[in-house]
Amino acid sequence: MEKQTVYVVQQIRWEYSDEWFYRNGDEPIKAFTRRAIAEAHRREQEQTVREELMNISPVDEERDWPNYWSSNILYTFGSLESISSLTEETFRAKVQEIGLPDFPFEQFYVNAGPIFNLWNNDWWINAWEALKPDRTDLLWNLFDRLFFFEVVEMEVEA
């Protein structure tokens, strides 16, 4: 049998364990025979999810507490390196360039060692009003290692 390379766009399933997010059972969405088309589809899907997340209020109005996704997703990934290629200094500068308040990196320790509270609830709530809709992509682009979709190359029988 002849083999063919396909490029599968799959959704990364992030699960929350009351302490952090972890990947759990990624889901194939669509397969393509050309990587460029698969990457374009991945970017489109990524943008849709990012827009949905940015439309979630950082405060759960009924409970008057921070919303699960908007306040916890980045906090629970642990280190800045896990979600961004930027140094802390560059990250702070870029946040201020976007027009948001200085980012309060807070270091604390868990069994595995130091981690940073990357999505401080108070910061997010205060920044919510300052974040203009046309600036949300600039904020998301700082998290260049945090994705909800990826392209995986596979060999299938033709």
C-alpha cells in the first residue's frame, strides 16, 4: 500500500486539575494534504477561540469572583517560559506598550519549585476596561507558546 502524508489540525484539550492545566486527549478536527492550508486553518481556529476567551468577563457576575478561563488559564501554566518566548523585562515592556498596567509578576513556591502568577486576578480585572478590542491580538501574541490548536504530520495509507 502506498503511503500519503497528511496534515491534521487538532484541538489541544486543556484540562484543569484544581492546580494547573495539562493536555488531555487532543482531538483531530480536519486533515489536509498541504501543510500551508492546514496551518491557515489552524490559525483561523486559534483566532476564533482567542476571540471567544476575550469576550468572557474576568468576573463571574453571579458569584462576584474571577472567571475560570480569563483569570486562571495563564496563571496555572506555571512559568513565563511555558507560554512565551519573551523575557520578563520584555514581556513587561510589551504589556505597557499595549496600554495596560504594569504586569505584577508574583513568585511563589510549590513542591516542584518557583512558579509565577502570570494572570493576577486584580491585574486582569483592572486591565479589562483598558484593553480595547483591537488590542487583544497584541496581548495574545505575547503568549506565543500557548495554543489551542496544532498541526500534526501523519502518514496514512492512500
